[in-house]
Amino acid sequence: MLHQMFRVCGEEWRSADSGSRDWALKELAEWLDRTPDSAAYGMLGHKGDLLLLHLRGDFGGLLEAQTQVRKLRLSGYLEPTTSYLSVVELGLYESTRKAHDELSGKGMQPGTDEWEAGIQEILERQKKAMAPRLWPQIPPSKYLCFYPMDRKRGERRNWYTLPFADRQRMMHEHGMVGRKYGDHVKQIISGSIGFDDWEWGVDLFAEDPLWFKRLIYEMRFDEVSAVYALFGSFYIGQRLDAAGLRQVFG
């Protein structure tokens, strides 16, 4: 996943003739129509004017998307404000616990060749079952909420020193809150350790942005968020089609 945030260079944009502006917006709209794994959002607030979200199969595809955006006429009127690079991932706390329980129930011992073969077999089954979540499409929802986050590694609270069972329990409770909102909010979780400044990125999609507030507020009270979560900046945008681009930039 690649998030690109831009600010319009107002003076240059206003100085351009109407034909040039119309052509630049038309070109971006046509590129988005040809590229369903990219989407544009008009941003609310001072952090930028335009957010482009790209989903690709690998980093080469993301680099190509970034290059294609740079070649668009509109890019000449845009100033990058920030970006975020990550890879879609699934939390495996629940499935890992079930896998260990399954193999232990068969009398297998951790660390043996038999155990490792069993783990690999289970992982292959899980990959097939989880493929739609590992390779998602961008939801067509009207609104997007994106934010990065970390798990605490402070002197008194360090997520990475907790036993697996404790982390699994808290993540299960955390996930149960999210499932309550599944009819209203779609989410894509991505990992960014080694790729960007935070450890995870969270993308939420909804038709009504108030669902973002309800979901995140309730999650603040579960243990994993209240004790161990650190949140970065929040970015809110409304999805733009050709008419929306003209309305925002016209």
C-alpha cells in the first residue's frame, strides 16, 4: 500500500488557464478509471488537499504507480506533504493459538520436525482461506480515515515483552470491538515495520464518517489500545470521481 498526500500549489493553479486545468483534471480522472487499484480522496483540514491510495501486488507496482502519478499534468501543480508505505497483513494471534492447540491435541511437541511440518500445513490452509483479505480491493465507500500507529516500548509498558498468551487475549478483545462495526466500517490493516516511521497503518472506509469516531472511541477503552497503543496523525478524505475532482479543484 502507498498513501500519497499532496497540497495544491494555489498560485500556480490559479494562474493556469481554464483549458489547462480542465485537461489536467480530465487526465487524472481517466487514469483513475483505468486503474481500479488506485483511488483519489479530497482531504479535509490543513494536512493536504488530495490523497491518492494505491494497492499493488509488490513494491515494483507501487513504484510504477508513483511514477505514473508524477507524469500526470496535475502533478505539476501539486506539492507532496507526506506519504506512507506499508504491506497488507493479518493478525495471526487467534489462528496461531488454534494451530498450537490443534497440534498439541495430536500429541506433537514444539520444535520437532513433525511440529514444524504441521505448522506449515496449517499455514498453507490459512493462506487460501485468507486470500481475499490479504489481496483486498479498495472499498467504494464515500469516506476514508487513515492513521498510523505503534505499540508502546516505554520503560513501564512494553508490548514486545508480553507473553504471547497475554497479547493474544488482548488482541481478541480488540478484534471483537471491531467486528461490532463490520456492517458500517471496512478496514485494511497494513504493516510498516522497516518500511515507514510507524509500525502499522490503519485504513477505515465508511459511507458516514461518524462511524470512524464511534469505532475508534470505543476501541480506546479496550486494554490493548488504552495501555499499549500510540496513534499518529489522522487523515480524513472524501472519495473523488471526475465530478468530485472538478468540484474540489475547479
